[in-house]
Amino acid sequence: MKSNKSLVLIGMMGSGKSTIGFLLSKTIGLEFVDIDSHIEKKEGTKIHEIFKSKGEKYFRKIELAETLKILNRKNIIISLGGGAFIDEKIRKKILSDHLSVWLNWNSSTILKRINNSKKRPLAIKLEENQINKLIIERSKKYSLANYKINCENLSKSEITKKIKALYENN
């Protein structure tokens, strides 16, 4: 049975939310919205440029407004920005109205994926130990998601199948 809720993917930058969301949309047949891509389109520039020119505070304000708008929609798949679930308003809306899945990876995997990435504004300015601290802090909030998938040693296809089964059984 298919859920009538939207499916929201959460996790650290580099956890594969956008990739898995896209694959899920093809598998389940629902529209896919990547919040970061949505913001880039609306702002007419890349996220890292928004951070650079207008700062993180400005980005978080836009992220909050746009995410809450999209969360009013039903029956879509949403890839949330890595820091969005930390916001209490966003988190409450997701937990009350949607199905959330945390794509969890070992810190070392996340570090390898985001190391030297020019498109991840927080990764550019933080040292490795600071990113590890960020992962630990955010994981406390991510753990509030409806479901957690430990993605280490799973293929994209296996992750997608697990999420599809969770979605269809809700």
C-alpha cells in the first residue's frame, strides 16, 4: 500500500539524498524535489555563492521559507539540505506530516565524499575535526527521523529498495 505522505530524505551533505531521491522518484513514480536545487533556481545562483556573497544566515532564512512551502505539498519525494532538519520548524513539520528517512553513513565516508568539494560551503571553511563535530551534532537531530538506514556497504539500488519498502508499508 502506498503512503499518502511525502517522503523526506535527510542526512549530512554527501550522504546521497539527491541521488537516492532521484532514483526513488523513478521507482515509485512520484515527483522529486531537491531543496538545494530548488533554492539555486529561485535565487539564480549556486548555494556556495549564496553563502559567499550573502552568508549562511541569509541562506538559512531562504531555506526555511522554501522548505516549508514545499512541505505543504503531498505525495512527493524531497531531498532536504544537510542542515535543514536541524531547524525546529522544519523538523516539526516533517515529523508531523511526512515520512522521514535518515541516510546514515560513517563519518569517514562522509569526509571522503565532501573533502575538497567546492560546492559544499560548510566543508570549504571547516577543518576535518570540525566536520566530524558537525556530523556528531547533526546526528542527534537526524536520529529523530522516522527511519534510519545505515548505508555503509549498500548499493544505491539496495538503499532505494529499502526506502521504497518503508514508504509502501506506511
